[in-house]
Amino acid sequence: MSELEEDQQYLAQPPVPVAANSDEEEDDEERGDELYEHHRITANRKQELLRLDKFLLNRLHSSSRTRIQNAIKAEAVQVNDRPVKSNYRVKPFDVITITLPEPPQEFKVMPEPMHLDIRYEDAELLLVNKPAGMVVHPAFGHWSGTLVNGLAHHLQGLPTGRNGEVRPGLVHRIDKDTSGLLVIGKSEYAMTHLSNQFFHHTIERTYLALVWGVPKETEGTICTHIGRSLKDRKVQTVFPEGDQGRHAVTHYKVLKTFGKVALVQCNLETGRTHQIRVHMKHIGHPLFGDATYGGDRIVYGQRTGAYKVFAEKTLELMPRQALHAKSLGFEHPVSREHLQFEVELPADFMELLARWEQYTAEN
């Protein structure tokens, strides 16, 4: 049978109901700051041989056949830990895992013309250098002026920007007051391929942070569970016992010290909400200027005399967390070429380092 005949036969077949007592399981545990869905399905022991795309279409009711086939093509669908083709026949006890970009949200976003610092763009993706202070995604209190509003205008006419849907290619976020690189998928396929790389931690993400104090170890790995604080739902916290929250891993390296602060490179293995900010506070070194996690006051050094005056003025210079998403490395969705991008520190961060360097030299 030819591929065309097989597809015609596929379309002619009625949906197959899910068997009773199915072992199907859909796992939302990995959702959150990464903008994807993750599903894990175990085929029932009585499962008849059935094309993979049809099998998934019967179970992922919010997904279209095109969306599912894009995911299979992007190797975001695996059977027993191996990527397969759409015509793979699912058999009993097969374990299928799926990573998909989040579907469009119900509300509309108004496209807004705005300056976007685009560092790279092709038919499949673009890289944006987001300034500190810009909200990435519309939410209560921030329905306009967000990066998504700007992207919706820039991407008009493309599948990800059609009709103003909240779908301009986001596959990850960075905090409002964090500056630096974001990668945007310009097609359903690119979004799926990039989401899959984020989910499987193959994206290389490097951040620069100025922290209070100097870590005892010049290099290290912080591995904890992170989740919403039980005392304050607006902040994240570490759960040392690992009984709550989600697995989070940050690798850090001290690049330079300036007396009471240090410039630290952080590489994310996972991407939890506020991960670097929470992890550095956890080891006793909150980010400089971070009001949410205690870095907006003098943490190391005397709170008197000339040092107090200098430190407080420096905090006024940069009233936000000193965190910058410096670089991204990933596989291009179509060419499969490894791409690496890097952006310079913003002016306020550069001035901050210059002041600490001068103060350290003079004292």
C-alpha cells in the first residue's frame, strides 16, 4: 500500500474509543514556567495495532492531527524512549511520551508596534534580546506593552500570530526584571521542536548574576526541589526534603569577586520559576538588588560608614535583580545545525560592575 493510500484509509476510519480500564496516564507535573504540555501514555494490554498519529488523536482531544504529526516529525513523540514515524503501529504496553507547545489561550492579544531588539531571524525562529522591565506574557495588570504584544505585531500573517492569538512562538520565559535572550518559534513545527529541547534539557542556557558575598566553592551544582512557598504564594522556595515542588538543577561558577559581591555564571539544567534567584538565596548568596528574595539591602559587609553609603547608592543605581540571560545554544528545528547566540550586558549592569570594581580597587 502506498503512503497516499494509507493516509486515505486513515482518514476514512472512524475514531477508535479508548478501551475500558485503560492504563493511559497524562502527566502535567512538568508544566509551569516552560510553556509546554507533557503527556505520558501507556497502551492498554488489549490495544490493537494502530497508527501512532491516530492513537494519539483519539487520546489528546485538544490536539489536531496536524499538531500531532508536527510533534512526531520534530521527534517530540517517543515510543519506548525512541523517536518513531507517524505510521508506527502502537502495540500493547508501549509507553508513549509527548512534548507539545501550549495551545492558544482563549483571550486575544492586541498586536502593538514596538521596538524589538531582534538578534537573529529566519523562516523558523527569531532571537530577541529582552530589556529589563518588559513583561514577557500578558497577565492581570499587564495586558499591553508586553513582549507578546510586540511579537504579535511583528509576526502578523504567520501561523503563530494569526487572528491575534496568544501564540507568537513562546517556548520559555524570563522574569520581567531579567534582561537577555529569548528564542521564539515562528511555526508550529519550530515551536514543538524547541519545546522538546527545553523539556529534555538539551538547550544550553547561560546567565550572569551579581550576588551578595562570595561562595566558598568557586564552582558547584545546586540540586533541590523548588515550588511555591506555603507561607507566601507569590514567591518560590526550596523544599529540602524533596517532598514538594519540582526537581531543579543549577550549575554555577564564580567569575570575579568584588569584595562583598561576586559575578557568577549560572547554567540552567532545568528551568523552574525564579530558579537562579531561589537557588542562590538558598546557598546564602541572594542576587544583588533582588527585592523578592532579600537582595535589596546590604547582606554582606558593615551597615555603617562609607561602605553603607556606597552600597545603598549602588542599590539605587540598579533597583532590580542583577540577572542577565547571556547566551542560548540549541539545535535549529530544520537544518539541525547547532546554533549559539550571546548578547552583551545591559548598560545598568555594566555600570554596576564598574562601580564595584572601582570601590574594591580603592579600598
